[in-house]
Amino acid sequence: MKANLHLHSRISDGTEWPAELAVRAYQSGLEWVALTDHDTLGGVQEFSRAAEKLGLKTTAAVEIDCRAPEIGYRSELLAYFPQGRYEHTKALLAEVTKGRLEYIRSSIRNAQRHFVKSQVSFEDLLQYKRKGRPELPAETFSFNKVDIFLYFKAHGIIAQEVSYRAFKKAYLDTGLLSGTSYEKPSCAEVIRTIHADGGLVVLPHIGHEFEDSLDTIKKNKTKWKEALDYFCGLGLNGIELYWYRNGDTEAINKLVAAEAEKRHLRITYGSDCHGPGSGKETMELFCGELKEL
């Protein structure tokens, strides 16, 4: 089946609601899709209902931010739940949601002190995030730094031409607006929790750890091998073939596929689509033929 199992909605940092995303997936000719919002399963039911009405196969999924300081890893793992059960994972993510909400609330409090004449508030940010969906509680969403950036842009607090990278460097990396930090769960804890739900763990976009560059991977063969050995030791089930921006997609994926075969890992396909206007509108740029998880 023509599969793209790495998509994001407005529930986290995408630009479309889950049902809208399912419709576009169908229009793009996909047959098997998964919503993988960051640290939340809040949009899974809406996405699944819309996808199934269109005849698409879908699997409950989430992308979890996690850390492995032993190998210098601070990124994500993908979780897929073919059996449709994820109660342990949902409980873990409920704690992460609390941390994300406190970060956003404290960041807004800092902004209120910094931008004295601006009427910013968490309640207003929540209304902006809901975008006409008042029935959705704050805990449904996975808030992040991009939400603050887009909210400030929409309200004219920062200029339209300012990039997210420049905003982050000036206001967040300096600590000027950054809120109360929260600890991401360890990769080991995340994998144990997913497996407790009968789920599968997939390592996404491994090329990101190497500048999305085949040359960088080749120059860092030891780090590449150590990362894969580490995750396999924790019980990794699969690895993702991915769409990379800089032109090395085919070469990196060929290398990843070879490692997957050598290590008996499943392969999935994902474009990491965040929707129109996000800068990562990749729905039609990448997918793959997948028979089963």
C-alpha cells in the first residue's frame, strides 16, 4: 500500500486539523496514513474516523520527544499501535503535556513583562490555537515554541519577516522569554512504555543527527553505528525511510535500508508533513510501498 506514516496536524505543530489532513492524504493518492503529532494522541480518533470514511488504512501513532544523554540524542521516536491500545503511552504523555503547558504559560508571563503594551495571554493563545474549535480543552494540544512564534506574528508583536530561527535565537535561546523547562522522558522509558501497549517503536529521520548529509554520515561512521546499536539494544522495532531537504534522500535511505536488513528491523516511510504554510508541506513528496507493520 502507498504509505506515509509521519504526518502532523494542528493538534501539535501542523497547520491543518486531523480530518483536513486525512482528506488531503486521500486526494494525494495515499492508501495508508498515520497521524504522528508530537507528544499527544489527542487527534488520533478524529483522524482515524475521517481516514476510514475515505477508505484509507490508518494506524494509531504518536511522535514522542525523548533523550538519550549516553549518545547525545535529543530528538524523537515514533510509536505505532496496530492493536489500537495505548493506555500506558497516553498516561506517560499526560505528564509531558503538563510540562509543555507550564512552559507555554510561563513563557507568556515573561512576554507580558517584556512586551508591556501588548495584550498577550495564555487564554488568547489558546483561542488562537483552537481556531474555532472551542470544545477542545488545552490538554488536547501539544504546545511548543513554534506556537509562541506564530501567535506573536499573528498579533503583530514581531515583524512578519522575522524567521522562527531568528526569533528562537533572540528570545528563547537567550532565556528572555523561555519558560519553565521540563524534562523529556528517556528513550529507554519511552520504548518500555510503548512495548507495554503492544506498540512498535521506529527511529525517525536518523539523517537529522548527521546534518541530513551522506558525507557527514560517512565521516562519522562510529557515531552512526553506536546510535543504531544503542536503539537496537533498547528493543527498537523499525527505522524510517524519510524525505530529506538537501538532496541526499535517496542515498541516505539506501544506507538506512541496508542497516535495517542487517539488523532485522522493519522499514516505514514518512515525509514529516506539517501542512500548507508550514515550510514542511511534504505530503506529495515522499511515500513508500508497505505491506504490513
